[in-house]
Amino acid sequence: MRLSLQQGLAQMSYYGPDFADIKTGWYRNTSDENYAAGRRILDKNWNTVCDEILTVYLERYGTFFTAFSEDIVRDIDTALGTSFEKNARYYEYYLATRAYEIEKTRRIWIDSYNDNQDRIYICPYCENAFPVLDCHPNVIRTLGIPPTHCRTCDYVVRRYRDFWDSDVKRRVRDMMRSIDELRSCEICGHTYFLKDDIFTYGSFGKRFVDCLYPNLFFNVCPKCFKGVFNDYKRGSARTKLSRLYASPDVSVGSG
Ligand SMILES: [Zn+2]
Ligand SMILES: [Zn+2]
């Protein structure tokens, strides 16, 4: 198990009542129009129905409710016929402030935050360990609590959604577990690290292919990566993809 560098950052979590200094109550009192204008819009129509909807989210997600601010405000808009989501800027501060003002939700929030302090999850792809409190809200919202996998692996997994199967899953897992290991390019022979190019894409006509994709099947450095996909058009013999067909295991998708 490898522990992520992020572990030391739990104090800066998106989720505790320290988030955005909510517990100081600044949002309720600020005269800064950036915030006060939205607050007035919400105050005008906010009622016990809103508190109840907010409470449901606290009960369901505990300290992670802030990841669902958009869903909460949409539920409230649906119930009240309001347009808070559209018109009340920074409504997420309002929701968090309100959650801290109501005794019941404040208790749930603080208890849940404390309960999650030491909670770690291990990504099944890269096998890195992450504090759940450090998860990006989008990851919590879309991948659950704790998330099914980490944010970086999610960027990778999502690319291959259209042809995802157990074989691709295994290849992604093997690749992400060795992402920071030195590799040797099967085309040019130079060594490279894949971790520096997780977000590198190349365009091939109207198509975009990420640098990791060919590496699901064999070792191709970021420099040779474009040559591989230009196989049918140009390039020297040594960058020809056909060289790699010699291996019976190799199969490349439509890319
Ligand atoms: Zn991961
Ligand atoms: Zn190369």
C-alpha cells in the first residue's frame, strides 16, 4: 500500500465545517455584494421545506453533503418553484451556513466529519491510498463514498468506456499500477515515464487519442506515439505499427 502525498492535507478538506470558514458565520453577516446578493434571494423564500431537504442530504451523505450542493438546490427549486440555482450566486455557502446554523444538521456534520478523519481508501487500479476527506467533490458525487476509484484513474477509465471489458480493465489496472515505473519504448528503444503524460493527447485527423492508449498493449513513448497512429500514411519503417503485429497478443482497437 502506497500512501498518497495528499494525506497530509486532510485539514484543508472540502468537507469539514472549517470548509470556507463556514463556522465563523461570515457568510450570514457579510456585506460583500458578491455573497450578500445571493443570500438575500435565498433568504426571501427559504422556509422549513428547504431545511428538511437539506437535512435529508446531511443524513444521507454526512460531511460530504457539500459535494451535492447542486442537487440540493435543484431539489429546493423543484419543491418551491424558485430559481435559486440560476439566480442565487454562491448558494453552496448558503447551504453550508444553514447546515451549521441548524442544531441537528450541525451535529450530524461535525460527527460525520470526525468519523471520517482517518478513513482511507485504496484505488483498485493504481493501488494508491487516499484519505476519503481529500476526495474531490466531483469524485464523491459520481463515484460514491468512498469512491470506487481515484480521480486520476477515473480520467483514464472514462476514456475507454466505449470498449470497456474485463480485458481492458485488466490492462488499465496493470498500467496504472506501474505508471511511475521506467519503461523502454519498443519502437525507439529510449526510456520514458508514463506518469508525465497521463493527460497527453495527439490529434489524428479529427480523432484524439491519448498517449496511454497504445501503452495498454505495448510500450510506446510519447515521442513515438504519434508515429504509431500515422502508420498508414508516413513515417520511417521503424515507427511502423506493423512491426508490432509480430506479437500474437497485440490487438489495437479502432483508436
Ligand atoms: Zn487510482
Ligand atoms: Zn519511442
